[in-house]
Amino acid sequence: MIDLKRLFDIVLSGIGLIFLGWLILILILLAYFDTGKGIFLQKRIGQYGKPFNIYKISSIKVSSRSISKFGKFLRKSKVDELPQLLNVFFGQMSFVGPRPDIPGYYDKLEGEDRKILELKPGLTSEASLKYYNEESILKNKDEPLDYNDTVIFPDKVKMNLEYYYKQSFTEDLRIILKTISIFFRK
């Protein structure tokens, strides 16, 4: 039997793909001409530690490995993540849950922190809202990887574990509405 959260994910992502599919395709074409690659796939850690490929619109030029001007717009506006509606539709992600990370982070958690792996990764979460501009934060640090590993990632784990214990459909709706509110303020 399908649960309410999964039904919500299927319906909302399906509607999103129907209404935004044309925009996603145009952005993929523009990215292809801008970067030499339209869609970007990356291995991420999903529910129960199972890896999956996340979809994004490419923002890095194949020739120079640098972020293009169009790519900067895609990243700043977060529209590079619109293809993740497919990940939600296929059940690899949910609208709300911990943002999926690259291997070497969530899959290495220990003890109680591993409960986060029981959650389906999401498009948004309290942690992703707090670190909406994570790229900018890290760019201004002398040791960005160290800062991520010792400050940002542990804080995300703490916040995602809090979500684990208070997750509910109404909590998800609250986070979605907060995300929409923040997105339109930017």
C-alpha cells in the first residue's frame, strides 16, 4: 500500500513535470549549447545508503571545467535542480528529506546518525534552507573542505536527525511552504 508522502510525491512531481517539462527541456538545450553537456548525472547516496544518479542541468563547461555564466544563473536560482522532479517521480527522492550527498558522507555515518539513511533524500529540508548559499559560504573560507566537514556537515546531520524524529505530512508541508517563501524572496 502506498503511503501519503509517496502519493504526494508522485502527484506533485507528475504535475510539476507536466507544467515545467517544456522549461526543463529548454534549459537543458541552452545548457548544452553553453557548456557542451545538457544534463549532468552524479552518484549520490540515497535511502538506506543505496547509491543513485541525481539529475541536474549542466552548469560546468566541458572544455574548461569552469562554471559558465549561464551555469552561475542556474545554480544561484536553483533551477539546475528542476530535473530532480524525475528522481522524485521515480521514487529515488522525495520533496522533503535530507539533501542527497556524494559518497563519503551520509554513507559513513555511525550510531544514531545512521537513522538519517532511513529517510528518502529530498529536494528541500531545514538544513538545505539554512545552507541555501553553501557554495558562497565555502568560497569565502580558507579551508572550504575542512569547514564543510567540521562545521556544515555536522550541523546538517543534527538538523536532519531532528527531522527524522518529528517527520510528518504537516511538517513536510511546513518545510515546502517555507521553501517556496524563501525562493520567491531571493
